[in-house]
Amino acid sequence: MTNKIKTSIAIKKKLNKEFSPYLLEVDDVSEMHKGHKGYKEGQATHFAIKIKSEIFYGRQKVEIHRLINSVLTEEWENGVHSISINAEA
């Protein structure tokens, strides 16, 4: 299993455990950022996340993003450069 797949799986597991979403999509979009800052050949550096969870109901966008990013601290510390988040209740 490649590092890119391991990172995607880890992100999915953590978000599922923490937020019990009724929709979760995690896409490695690293190759779309080739030549940009933070891109590293063969590594998972950029992700797009779409998540819907009742836990987000009544929360502001910035709070939801902080919650998600705090769950993914390990990924941020281990080479993830950017995560695009589309979150809804």
C-alpha cells in the first residue's frame, strides 16, 4: 500500500470516527498541484474533503474547519500541505 493511499485511508478513518458523517469524500488532489509550493513527487500533499455531518449543525464555517483540522494534526505534521474542505450539516 502506498503512502498516498495510507494517508487517504487515515483521513477517512479519523473523520468517520470523530464526526459520524452521512457523506464523506476524501480525494488526493496532489497531482493537480505539481509545481506548486508544498508539492512533493509521489507523496500525498494536497486533499479535497467533502463532509456532511449533523455535528456541524449550527456551527460557523471557521469552527467546522478548525474541528476538522484538529482531528488531522498528525497528517499536517507529516507532509500534508493543503486541505480544501467543503463541510455542511
